[in-house]
Amino acid sequence: MAILGPTNTGKTTYAIERMLGHRTGVIGLPLRLLAREVYDRIVALRGPSVVALVTGEERIVPPRTQYWVCTVEAMPEGMGADFVAVDEIQLCADPERGHVFTDRLLRARGLQETNFLGSDTMRGTIAALVPGVQFIKRERMSELVYSGQKKISRMRPRSAIVGFSVENVYAIAELIRRQKGGAAVVMGALSPRTRNAQVDMYQNGEVDYLVATDAIGMGLNLDVDHVAFSALSKFDGRRMRPLAPNELAQIAGRAGRGFRSGTFGVTGDAPALDDGVARAIMDHSFTPQNKINWRNHALQFGSIDRLISTLEAKSNNERLVRAREADDLRALKALGQVDEIFARSTDGPSVKLLWDVCRIPDFRGISHVEHASLLESIFIDLHQRGTIPDDWLARQIKRIDRTDGDIDALSKRLAFIRTWTYVAQRKGWTKDESHWRGATRVVEDRLSDALHERLTQRFVDRRTSVLLRRLGQKEAMVADVNETGAVTVEGEFVGKLDGFRFRADKGAGGAEEKTIKSAALQALAPQFHLRADRFYNAPDTEIDFTEQGGLMWGSAAVGKLVAGSDPLKPQVQVFVDDVAGPEVAQKVERRLQHFIDRKIAALFEPLMALSKDETLTGLARGFAFQLVENFGIIPRAQVTEDVKALDQDARGALRKHGIRFGQFTIFMPLLLKPAPTRLRLVLWSLSKGLSEFPESPPPGLVTIPVEAGAPDGADTMAGYRNAGTRAIRIDMLERLADMLRAEDSRGGFEAKADMLSITGMTLEQFADLMTGLGYRAEKAERVKQKPVDVATPKDGTDKMMDASADNTVPEKVQGDTAPDDAPDKPVMDVAAEQPEGGITEQPTPTEATEVVPEAVAELPDEGIAPVAAEPAELGAVETGIGDTPAEELTPGTAPDTEMAEAEMEAFYTFTWGRAARANQNQRRGDGGGARGKGKPQGKGRKGAPRGEKGGKAQNFSARPPKKEKQIDPDNPFAAALMGLKDGK
């Protein structure tokens, strides 16, 4: 018997009633979802003990089963049931699954009754292929009317919008969530558990819209009043093709239920239906289906080639068209090309097993190659061991058993677990079928619940639904702001008040976003004024600036700094919503300007005092202006001539402001502290117009890596000087220069422990630093000798200063204070200004360094204080070393000590890295050179030796001084010496 007619005729309900009238029965349904729905209906009528559910991924078979509810592919054969029914028989024409429905049409029979349910378009084909069939035509119980095209925003409640791809369904659901408050999602790929949860949400009225694929056209009973097509074509697995009128009618027929009429139409980008097509759908008049898909069921398993041949056989009946190559046949052909598979498939049972494996559906949909690879592994295990290994199957399932991730991730895991659910349902494929069926079912249920939760979170917005209903009313919405700034309208969270700007919640969007934001801002107007008053009276401790120039009030951004007319007078730009009004914006701007002005005055107090000192005149005032312009730090190489031009009175006046004249840098030590450094980098970046500001180094680091791509001058503003791959803090560089002064840069010297200590570097890192400063570092190895007791000075006192013990120089160091009227000496940058050939002769020390008690660091004052008699490396202007000769302080060794074994150690010899000049000045004699004017060697200012007032000068060189040296006019020490001699 064939019960034919359009949708909403009660065909499926009729078949269920007929089946329950028999002792046993089997009904085949097109979808797993529909099978589950019918199973639940029969269980409600007869109880679970006599009803079985069998699908590709689910098998519930009680011991006393009488009624079998199955998908068409899973219908048992040859069991001799009294009743057999096949639903949606028109799917015989489906290009993918049609051959399965055709096989059931030709061969599935009940002992007492057989029913075929479907469209009236199958009448002629069924009559030709099923002898003696009787037809029952059923009419639709309600009217179906075409309503034309409508926008989604105008879609009425209780509507279903149909898409033909996952991406399209998600996009529509997202749009409806923003515009209508939410939608349920139904797709054939969903598990029954997820689908039922989504349908229940729609049926219960939690959402008024349903977004689905054409899966709803297969018998799902829903309270839908209107069906809208978002497209009129779909991808059928091979190509995009337009939907036939009968296919459109199958989906549109879901509108209306029972005797309630329904409507259908189009939306989105779908064009309006042709009048003829619309009329055909309303009148249920379609072209008969005279051709259906068929595949030979009489398979022969003698070999793989023989099996393929029988699968591709043609029918002699003109109505039966050979089905296109299905996934199982494609997989069989691919595996037949694998040598190991071909070698194993030499008998009937092996080929039959291979075919059963090839029929595993490609639920994952990754690629045919990936699917064939999985089938290959399963077949080899089954053929070799008889079952799939438990540990391997457990690993596959464990990888999937995760509920984290988004909708796509969960959907993929559900597709993957369907593969193993299918495998677990196959009899004899696992050692413990009951265990693995339960294990896969638990994982699928867990993933289904998680997917339903994610779908609800993404596509259902209760807040929007509530707000949209309130927006349609004339009453003003009520807004509230809590202590954390969260804004609620009508009890629903809509965003956050960040400082003086409203941040709409990311979930808000679509048509209601602008209205909701406008209403929220209007309701927040009183809050803006209250916040502005509180901000204006807030202490400076609650406000701060970021290293990128932002201005923060707690954790809220309230403005940013912008460049002003003066580098030390930046302006502020406030972040205030327009709706707050100009009064609020002006109040916030005044408060921020007060804050930054006071911050600059406090952190740059020495610099501000320097700029306001009216006693500075002439060159001193000009030099002070340059220092202020450079935020208290200037590389000495940039102002060498200006420094030379300063007399001692000018220098003394500048030194009173804490200015230090170092060999490499002229700076104010107080401004090297972390807080001024952080602000200095921001102000400097603003003055340079940088888009991204360099950040200040962590406090307390002596050296830092050189940042590639940093703007020129950033290292100086950070308080560092680049040297090699690392930059060294300028105050510690000056202390290092102190130590280098006592070394022989021409003959070569090694790094002392104090040098490594103050830089915090290894020997290799120190060598790179020295290279960056202009030295040449030569590495060698030698036998490591055992140290002996350290020699002490002859006078029994140790006047050496530990440069690593503290960052400050003691307030009083013997010989460390220079009179203010001492003549200035030129300064040469070791890395940039050292004359070729280094120092040919060091003149008599003539100037000591002033001492400024400073917590940041003690830096050399100015110039380079030369060392008596012996050439030494260019170093710092000042030294804290006492008067004891270097040779008397050098740790001794035990040259005669026999070493048990030779232990090697690496060491570096440092020499100045530039070639010597050819033009040397005349050598200096005992009675005075050309510019010495008879002044005795070893004397400092006013004839006093450097090491001790009125005492004998100490030699800092490890070698005795040479009597005569030719003076190089390009040598800064020689120039300083000649200047001293000229001035006496």
C-alpha cells in the first residue's frame, strides 16, 4: 500500500497506528532525528521494553522487541516482521541516498502489510515497480499560502528561516539574535539530544524563531506558522543546483500544523519565487518522478574487482538509473589500490569484511584520503586480530571526550564520535560491544549537551529580547550603574562605564545597538556629573600616566598627553563622551592638566630650578638652556665646544645645580632615578612626535640589551649608553671610566674584578662592552696560577676604593676635590673621539674631581684627569683610587709554585682600537717642554701632587714612567697638560 500526499496530511501518524495494530513491525525513516522522535512516540504508547531504535550510531534493542524504529539504511533484512513501512519514499530520486530507498521499495516487505509513505509524484514509479500496490491519497489538512519576500527584521514570530549550509544557518541565527533576541538551530548534523533540546526551546516559547537546514522538511512536527527560504539552491555534495519545486514544497509544508494554515516565502538574498513555482507548491502539483536511483544488491565477493563490477552493474529497467558513485564505493576503490589491503582480500569473507568497513559513513567530512586511511587501519585490525584493539579505540575516544571550545570545535568532535559510535554498533567488531556502545553514547551525550549550551549562548540573547520589547513601549528605560561601572538597563547588562566613556557590551549589536546605547547614555547623564566631581577632588595618587602617554584614573583611561609648545609643558586630551556635556569635559581636562604640571614640577625639580636661575649669565645660561631642552641629559660629544668655552666660574655655577660633567655624558644625577626617567621618556617621545614610545628599563639594572629599532637618542633619555649588544647606565659608565684611566691602553691591559663587578657582566660580555666603547679585545688562554696572599701597600694602608660596593662615591675622598678655579680640560669620548694611536704620554695630573653626595650615583665631574708619567687608557674624569702605587697593590702570585696539573683560563687583552697617528709632537724634557714652562712633573694644581695634598704624587701605572715622551697635539691629555702649563 502506498499512502501518498503533501506534507501535513498525517501519513507518518497513520503508519504508526497501522504498525501498532500488528504483533511486530519495522518502520524506516529518512533521518536519525525523525527516527528518535517516532521512537519516543511509540515508547510513550507501548513502553521501552518492546520498542527498538536502530540507526547507524545508536542501537537500543530490548530482549522482547516487537517494534523496530530505524533509519532506512539500518532496517533489518529478512526478519519476517508482520508490518513494514518506509517513510519519505520520494527520496528514491535523491542522488546521494536514493539507491537505498529504491532497494527498500523493491525488496522490503511485511508478512501482512507494507506501507510506502511519500509524495504523490512517486505514484507512477511505484505502480510500475510494485505489482498489485494499492494507493491511498491524503489531502493536506490546512492551507499553504505564498507570502512573497520579507526582510528578516520584519519576520513575524513563530517563523522558520531555512538555509542550506552550516555557515548560512549560523549567520542567519546570529542576525536574528541581534535583531530579534534569539533563535533555535536545527540541523541534520546535530545529535538527537542536541536537536531535541533546541526544538524544546522553540516549542516552549523561549525563542520565537527557528533557523534550520532542509532537515526540517523530513517529517519533523513543529509549531511553525511561516517558512522563509534564504536561498533557492544548495550544494548536493558534487555541485550547486537549484531546488526543484517538489523539494521546496517538502520544506515549505512544515508551515501550519493540523488544521492551522501556514505561509511560505523568501528572505535575505533569495529571489522571489516564480509564479508558476509558487502556484505549484500551493496546489501540490509537481512533475512525476519517473526515474529513480538504483544500485545492484546482488553483490559478489569473490574479489575486490568482482565486487566493484557488481556494484557498477546497470539495470535493465528504464526507470532504474544507476546511482552515481557513492562514498562507500569510492572508499572501496581507494583501498583496493593499497597493496596490503589487496593481499589480504583474497577470499569471500575478507572481501565481505572490507565492504562492511567501506560502508562506515564519512561523518568527519575531512577528505576522502583521510577517510580511506582510517578505514584501512580498521580493516587491518579486524582482519588480523578479529577485533579492533581496545587500547587504540580508547585513545581515539579519549581525544574526542572534551567539552571545551566553540560551536565548530564541538560539532567536529560530535562528527568524530559518530564514527566510533557507528563502529561500536557493528556486531563482532569489538571485544566488549556493550561497553563500547555505552562509552561512545556517554561521550556523544556529553558533547551534545555542551553543543546545546554553546548554541544557546551564541544565538539566544535574553537581554536583547527583553530590551526590544521595552523599546517598543513609550516608557523611558531605567538605567543603573554599580560600583564597578557595570551599566544595566531594565535589569539587563548593556555595557560598562569606563572613566567617562560608555563601553557597550560586545553582545549588543544589530538594529537595537544604537537605540540601546543612546538610551543608556541619556540615563547616565547624572552619573557623568557625579563622576566628574569625584575625579576633580581625587588626590594625585589616584591618577597616573602610562609609558605610552595615557592618563589613567585607577584602571580607567581618562585622557592622554599631547605635545605642547614647550617639551616640559605637555597638554592633555580627555576621553569624555559627547553626551556628558562640555562642562564635564572641561572639569576633567583641568584636573588632568593640574596633575601633569605638578608631576613635572616634582620629578624635574632640579631642572626647573636650573631654568629659573637668574644668576646664570652668558655661556652658562646658554648651556643651562640646552640641558633643559634635553631633559637634563646631554651626550658630551654633542656639546664638546660649548664645554670648552665655559670658564670655571660658569662651571661652578652649573655644578651648584648638581650638574655633573662626565667624560661621556653631562647630566643631573637626580634625574636618573626611575620616576624621572619614566616621565622623561614620555615627554621626549611627545616632543619627537613618536607613534610608539620607548619604555623605561627596569630599575636597578646596570646594563640592558640594546633594543633594535629604537629611535635615536632613546638610550640617552633612558639613562644608558649603547655599547656593543648591551647598553650601560651612564653613571656606572663614568665609574668604569675611572678605572680605565689607570690602565695602559696602548700596551694592553686585562679587566679587573672591580670592572666586572660594577657592570655585573661576565668576561665575555665585558669584552663586547669594551668593543662597543672603541677598544680592541684579544682573547687568549694561559695556565691558571694559584693565587697567594694579596700584597698590601708599603705604608700598611689600603686606600683602594671598591667601585662595586656602592653606587655613590664617598663624600670625602683624598685628592677628589678640585678647586673651582682649576682650568678646564677637553674631554674625548673613548668610543668616538679618541685620537688615533691612543695616548702617547700622560701628563701630570692637574685636576681632581668634585664630590657631590648623590644617592643615584657618583659621576666624574669633567674632563679626564691624566695619570702621572705613564700612558694609560682613556677613562673617567675622576678616580676614587688612593695614592698607593699600583705595583704595590697588585695581587701577587707564587711563580715558583708547582702545579699539579695545568689548568687553562681564558683572558682578554684590551687595547685602544685605532691606528697610531704618524705626526707626533716633540717629547717632553725634565726641564719642561715646549708648553710645560718648567713645571715639575707629578704636580697637580698649585704644585700639589694628585694623590695627596702637599705629598708625593703616586704613579697609577703598572710600569715605571718613561723620562721622555713626544706630545701628540691631538691627544686630549696633551692638550690639557699644555693648557695647564701655559696657565701655571
